Amino acid sequence: MSPIKRVTLFKIPNEADQDAILEQYKTVKQNALKDGKPYILSVSAGKTIAKDDPRSKGFNLFAISVFASIEDMNFYDTECGAHKALKTVAAGKIEDIMTVYTESVTED
């Protein structure tokens, strides 16, 4: 089975809120523990570049997380303390969110 790649897009109107959420993302990978061990393979997050591009539909922040399995991603969603901390920081700041996840059929 290929790793699970999860892409989340956010619409966050306030730039200071965007910065606060990105600061939290900087520590997610090392703070995310399952059975006392790190389990997220990688995390990448940042602001979108072309904010005026109509294709972005107003989404201005992204996060890409990679998990070894769907079970690890489900753990992240339901039990992970690092994800709970991230959601606490983001609470009330997000206008819209979209998340998709997949197993890639191609690799770099």
C-alpha cells in the first residue's frame, strides 16, 4: 500500500490567524505521537501564492500531510493530541475548509 497523502485547503480571512495556524503546523510532525512514537511521515504547510487567481476559489492556506496508512490518518483525525492542539488554535478562524486524501498512482 502506498502512503496516504492528505491535502487540506483553508480559507482564513485574517492574515494574523493564518500565521498563528502555520506556527502550529511547524510543530505538528514532531508532536504527533502514536504509541509514544512519531507517526506522520511528512507535513508541509504554507500560504498560497496567487491569491487573486480565480482557480484558488479563495483558499489561501494549504497543508499536505503524509501518513503510512489510512489507520494513521484516522488516528490523526480522532485521537492525536497535536492535531487537537492545531484545531484549538484554528477554532473560529476558518471561513471554509476542504480536505482530500489519496494513495498516489504516480511518484516523483
